[in-house]
Amino acid sequence: MNDDGIITVSDLHKVYRVGKIEVQALRGVDLNVDRGEFLSIVGPSGSGKSTLFHIIGGLTPPSAGRVSVDGHDLASMTGAERTRLRKKTVGFVFQRFNLLPNLTARDNIAVARHIAGMDNKPDPRFAEVLELLGIARRLDHKPNALSGGEQQRVAIARAVVNRPAILLADEPTGNLDSENSEAVLELLKDLNEEFGQTVLMITHNPDAAAYGHQVVHMRDGRIAEFT
Amino acid sequence: MRSLLSFLLIGVPVTLILTLVGLTHGMIEDFQERQRGTGADIVVRGTNAASAITFSGSTLPEGFTGFLGKQPHVEYAAGVFTHPIELPLTVTGIDLNQFAKMSGGFNYTEGGPFQGSRDMIIDRYYAAQRHVHAGESIQVMNQSWRISGVIDGGKLSHIFVPIRELQKLDSSTGKLSQVFLKLDDPKNTSTVIKDLKQKLGPDYPILSMEELTSMVNVNNIAGLKEFTWVVVGIGVVIGFAVVCLSMYMAVLQRTREIGILKSLGGSDQFILGIVLLESLLLGVGGTVLGILMSFGAKWLIRTFVPASIQMAIVAEWWPIALAITLASAALGALYPGLSAARHDPIDALAYE
Ligand SMILES: Nc1ncnc2c1ncn2[C@@H]1O[C@H](COP(=O)(O)OP(=O)(O)OP(=O)(O)O)[C@@H](O)[C@H]1O
Ligand SMILES: [Mg+2]
């Protein structure tokens, strides 16, 4: 194990309780991610990929094991501390875009800056990100006027605008056709190469997975292999 | 849609409060204005004059008018006889010449003075309420009266008839309800009252116009304050319930959005703040709509019952109504706001 990594996971367990039933979503995951890495994560449905992201991203606490993200130990975090982690340290991108439907693309991005308390500080990163998006002219449209690919690029911009240490993308191309998928994947690649953005991406698509420097295979709540 | 409905539901109790307040102010101001419209400085009333509004029970002998008119500093005395009809309306019997002298004369918009004993003079508000014009006949007190004239308002009563006729109908021949006195100089009011009290004894209430008008105000109408607070309380409960339901619905509808905000690092307080802010906006919108609707209520009253009911627009109550609504909106936001803040972000994001 390399403790210098930006993400260090060891023997991570996650148990969901639904009524009396216990679901073992993660059964001992060990993972180490270096700064600036682009990691693809693949595996069958129900293998615990999303659960791993939710824990690394501070959406849910781990049941057992050690998780450290950018120097923060997640196992001992309170809810408020996890909120802070989501605000400052991680950016999420989801399969379903998850833009706020009543706000324009620009405002969707601005909301993230507002929540992080950055809205009044001019940030060259904001301009750079908007440029990278390649949809500058459509920024004043609401999500339902944008194509899926455009929406997902806006969601990515929103996720990285506060300079998170890591970007977690859960099947970002799952709802996109191949052309739009490629635009999104290129954007992730650019972010990784130009800004050194650490990216973790879950995907079911082998072509998409190939964008990663490494591919992590998950099965039954464990990491089966690296390729 | 949800917001509009909420505005309406919050607006209704606001209108209710403002209308109630407007009615009490309007009725009181109208009463005071009409009393002052007599031009009198002093009012002498019969002993049984039960309340300030309804001068029923007339125990002033008619001879008093002459007697009072001869007192020092008294320029005119005019005796009137009043008969209440549908509250708060009264028919007032007058000696037209005597009353006109005191009040500065009637300003006729239609027709003119009494010509026969069954003639009636009404003001334009009552004319509008009854849809009648000079020359036409109306039924009042189960009697038919010919409208000899329509006057501008503000002169003691909305309805005047010859005093003899009214006394006869009331089987009170020779009696008066009250006598109005006009002095040579209003400065002499207290002197004259003192003098009259000595001469008439304690049986006859003698009031200056100022005393009479100040007797009728929001604070000394029995139960009015309490009633106002009950209506305010109802407003608070309705506002609370509407905001609570409306925002709870909004929170359910926006479960995903709440999840998104949480995934972006929005704290519980941030989410609670959003719900609270929107609730307060609902409260502001509802108050504005309620104020607009109170103008509507005033218009309805103006149009349909201008003589019986007067409603004032009491702008001093707008901030009070706003404060009441905002307080109930903030209370109403609490439960939905806390439940939104406690949403689990993963469940919220998975919500369809
Ligand atoms: N909030 C939850 N409550 C209960 N069980 C859950 C919850 N989230 C996930 N699970 C269960 O945990 C297991 C792992 O789910 P997870 O979503 O991590 O899989 P996944 O690899 O992302 O699958 P997919 O490829 O379908 O997205 C599954 O059995 C799932 O049913
Ligand atoms: Mg998943």
C-alpha cells in the first residue's frame, strides 16, 4: 500500500440494512490512487462500484475499514465533515446528469461555486472550464434545451469548477450515444491531462474504460483485478 | 401553480384580517364624520339612549329644543328623533329647516326638500344601495316613502324623514332622541356643558362632539379587540398549514434536486435555508395578494352596500399582516425544511 496516494482504501466494508435484510455491498476493498491518475472502474451490476464512489465521495459512511481522501480520514468523519468533503474535495458526475432543471447551464455551474462560498471571487479556472466545455454559446439555456452530451459536459464543469482533488464520474456516458460519449470522455481526458485532475470513472463500456490509465475490475464487493 | 395556489390560500386570511380591520375603522370613521356633519358642538341625549350607535329610547321632551336654544352661547338647537332599521342604519326624523340651519344645509344631487309628510331624503350611498332616485318610492319600516331628494353624505344619517311622521309611527309624539346644539364659538363648549349639567341634572347625558366621537373607537367596542385577535389567530393557523403542506409537497417534488445540492456539498442548514426562503416568499406573495384582495372587498362593499357598511384601507395593518404571515410561514417551513435537510443524498439521487 502506498500511503502517499490521494485516495487510500484498505479493507473497506459496506453493509446496507434494508429492514431486517443486510446487503453486503463491499466486502474488503483495497485501492490506492495517485494524484493525477485517470482510473476506470468496471464490473457487473451490483458489484459495488457506485457504493465505493459514494463512500469515497462522502455521501455515505463506511461500515468498516480505512478510507482516506486527500489526507482526510473518512471513517471517523461526522455528517458535517462529509458535507465539507463533498464541497471542497470531490466532484461528482452521474449517469443521469443531475442538473437542476430550473436553472440555466451557467447557473447550474454557479450554484456549485455558491455552495463552496466562491461565488464572489473571480476565478480564471471558471473561464478555462467554460472554454473547455465547448458549449459556450448554449450556457444560457436550461438543461431541457440541451442535448444529453451538452448536459453532461455542464455537469462535469460543475463538478470541477471548485478544483476538487478528485472527480468521481459514475457511468458518465451511460445515457449518451457514441458521439456524445466521445465528447464527454475527451473532456475528462483533457481535464486530466491539462489540469492534472484526478479522475475515477465507472463504466460498462470497454471503449470508455480504455480512456483510463488503469482499469479496476470489481466483482462481488471486491476488486478482482487491475489491468 | 403550487405557488399561485399557496398565495391564494395565504392571501385569503390576510384579506380577512385586513377587511375586518378596515370595516371597524371604516364604520367608526364614518360614524364620527356623520356626527360632525351635523355642525353641532354639543349633544344632549335622552336618558335611555343605550349606546352611542343606536339612539333608541327617546325620553327627551320636545320642549327641550326651545329651552336649550335660549341658553347663553347657544346659537341653534335642533332636535332629532331616530328609529333604528336594519343595523347599523337608522331613520332620522328632523325638522328640515332647523336641521339644515345647524348643519349648513343639504347639498342635493337630485330633487329637493320634503314636500309632504311621507317624503324621505336619503344620501347618495343609501340611494345607490337601494337603487332609487328622487321622485321614486321605496319601502322603509314597512311604509312606502317618496324620495323627495338625494343628498351628499356625511350629515348624521343616511335616511331622513319629517320628524312628526317618524314620531307618530313610533308612537312617540312629542319626544326627541337627542338635541344638537351649535354654539356661537366652539371655545365655549365646556362652559355651556357645565351650565347645562347644572340646569338639567344628571338624568340627561350631555356630551361635546369630541366626547361623542371619541366614545366610539376600536378599543371600547365590546369584544372587537378579542374578535380581531381570533381572526388573526385563524390567519396564523391557516398560513402555517398552507406553507407547511405546500413546502412539504415542494420538498417531495424536489427530492432529487435536494440530493444534487447535497452531492455538491450543500449543508443541512443550506437546504433548510432554501426551504425557509421559499416559504417566506410564499408569505410575501400571499400578503401582497391578500392586500390586493382587500381592495377588492372594499370595492364590493362600495358597490353593493355603500350605506350600511364602510370599509377603510388601513395601510398601517399591512406590515402587521406581513409579519403575521411571515411568522406563520417560517413555522410552516420548519417541518418540511428539516425533513429536506435530513434527506439521505444517495436515496434522494436515486429518487425518480
Ligand atoms: N442505498 C442502498 N440501500 C440498500 N442496498 C443498496 C443501496 N445501494 C446499493 N445497494 C446494494 O448494494 C449492492 C451494490 O450496489 P452498487 O450500486 O454499488 O452496484 P453497482 O456496481 O454500482 O451496480 P450498477 O452497475 O448496476 O450501477 C447492490 O446489491 C445494491 O442492491
Ligand atoms: Mg452503479
